[in-house]
Amino acid sequence: MTGLDWIHGFMDRNKISVRKPEATSIGRAMGYNKEEANRFYRNLEQAMDKCKFKDTNCWNVDETGITTVQDPGLILAEQGQKCAGSITSWERGKNITVVCAMSSRGLYAPPMFIFPRSRMSSVLEKKNGLPGSVYSCSKTTWINEELFVVWSKHFAQFTHASNDNKMLLILDNRSTHYSAEARDTCKEKGIVMVSLPPHTSHRFQPLDEVFYSPLKAAYKRKCDMFIETMNIVKITPYDVAEIFNKAYEPVTTIAIATSGFKNWDPSS
């Protein structure tokens, strides 16, 4: 029978390594296939041929969640030490949704913050928040049909979208994005939406591919620094706008945005 020497030799000859697999749901595994990819590219090509978008008018929008409890990063600890801890602001925190949009030419629209509450408070916007951002609230924290209409108007105002200056907007196929009011608003403002195939945002969404990972890493670092410099024991939703601003600005680079759109390759 073959032994470990044969296995190691086989792996070396064929350049195989032991890797931890990325957890992938059945929906994603079945949804991301050549047929769905080709369908998306056909829809994208038809929209671009029909509307003749400018190079600067191709955008991607997506939501992500941030929290008032930062995940501890890697630390240096003595070998053999059983317990190695890192201070966090809470045991369990509040989740806040952030809606971001970036263009294929490296522009970034000011984000929308959605706080988990019934009524909005101006205190949540706080000083030192990101200029031009939109602040709102939702009982479920996530974006809903009404809030997406609010964001669409905010996006149109920022980009100067109109029927003479149409914007291509790539987004996932959540039902909240395609209400009758949202479609009417986008049509009026000159925003053309192209939906990503179901369960494929992890491959087709430029924001997911290249932006949110460095953004969340920067946000975690800024949370740690905020706790240390402000000499506080916990981060509240009232601190999020200021901390997010400090993390957001360094990662909103032209290189990150353009690399996300360059990854649109159905064969990769």
C-alpha cells in the first residue's frame, strides 16, 4: 500500500497543497455556473449597447454589516500561554448596515447608514461623520423597499444622474431593490439597474470581491484605536459614524475600485 512518502511526492509533483476550504452554501455552488454567468453578461451587454454609458457611469452598490463589537485580530503571545485575550467593547453589540457604491473609474458615493431602531436621532450622525452620508433606521437593520428608494435619490443627486446622463447600476437581486416605486424612481432619474444572478454576488460583486474586506479590517483597527485613545470601555452606535469615517477614507482608492471591475471574468 502507498504510504506518506508517496502522498507527499504526489502533492509535490502536481503542486497540490492542503488548504482550508471556503464555506460555500449549496445555493451558491449551484447558482454560480457558466449558464448564469453568460446570462448576466448578455444582460449587461444589452444595457450598455442600448444606453451607451460613459466610462465613468458604471457603478456597483451593495450592503454590508458592521458592529459595535470589533472582532479581535491576530496578536503576539508567549508560546505555551493558554489564554490570550483582546479587549472588545461589548460581549454582544449592535449591527449597523452600511450601503456603499463605487464606480469602475474609482469614484465612491457617500454611504448610507441604517441603524437598528424605530426612530432616527440626529445624534447618530455625530460630528466627524463622513460628509454627504445618509443616515436612517430600520427595525430589522437591513435595507427595505422604502430605504432603497431613499438611497436611489441620494445616488442620483451625487452622480447627477438623468435621462441625458444615465448611470449603470449593478446590484444583487434582493426583492427590496425592485419594488414598483424603486423602478419608477430609477427610471425617472436615469438609473439603469442590471441584476446579478442569484447566489453569485461573492463572485460578481466588485464590492464583495475587493472592497469590503479591507474596509472591515480598517474598521476593526480604528475601533481598537478609538477605545485606547478615548479611554472608554465600550463603543456605542453614536460613535460608529466617526470611527467608520476614519476607516473609510484610506481604503476608498482608485486602484481598489478599478481592480474590482477588472475581475468581471466569467471564466475565472
